[in-house]
Amino acid sequence: MPLTIYFAGAISGGRDDVAHYRRVVKALSAEGHRVRAGAVAAEDISAAGELLDPCAIFERDVDWLSEADVLVAEVSAPSTGVGYEIAAARYRYDIPVICLYRPAYTKRCSAMVAGDRGIVLIEYDDAAEMLARLRAALAKYTARGGGYSRRTPA
């Protein structure tokens, strides 16, 4: 059963990965999931971000996050905003979090992500392998008995 996925990735921290974000979003959408990614996957958005008022961006993104079944965050490029979204997903909305991390990208994954046993952390070098592992992780959050439960264990 399709999920509503909030996809997070760095914007202000750098836009080097926008093509990669787009591939992940496209792959998830092709499987029938509803993916909310906004500016993260938009090629025309620079590291300066969107031209919207910061309050409007915050309200929109928090609204999208509150409606999501799961948060998928690419955390290879450090981002304060992505960290905020992860914490909100875990502790405000009680939704599962899956983080994608490429060890070769930075010296190490943030301990606040890697050390949180409630986060599914997928370390990868190969995008195809990562997508297969992401699909398997998402399969754990599909509907059971006619309804999705935010309490479904990772």
C-alpha cells in the first residue's frame, strides 16, 4: 500500500545533491508513494533557498511532515533544517524516520542520527543498493489490517 513520504535533504547546506534527491524522489513516486519534497528536489532552487517568507516555508513543511507516514532524510550533507525535521518527526509527530548516509561524503554521520536507535540508518555507496534497502525498510510501514499505525516498529 502506498505511503505518504516526506523527503528531506540539504538546501542551505549546499545543492550539490539535487540530482541525487530527484532520483530518490522519482524512484519512490514510481512505486506509487506520495512524496512531499518541495524545494529539496527542485533544480531551480539555489542554496539561498526559496523566495518565500521563512514563516510560510516553515508552516508548509511542518504541515507536510505532520501528514506523512514516514520521513526519509538524506543526511550526507549536514543541514540544520533536516535535523529539525528529523527531531520533529520522531518526537512531535511520532512518525518513523529513515536516514540515508554516504560514508565517503563526510567524515562521519552525525552522532545524533547514527546514535538514535529509533532511526533506520542506511549507509550506502551505491544508489541502486540504497534504493533496494530503502524499499525493504519502507515495506515495514505499509498498511496492516486496513490501517497504517505510526507505532509500527522499524
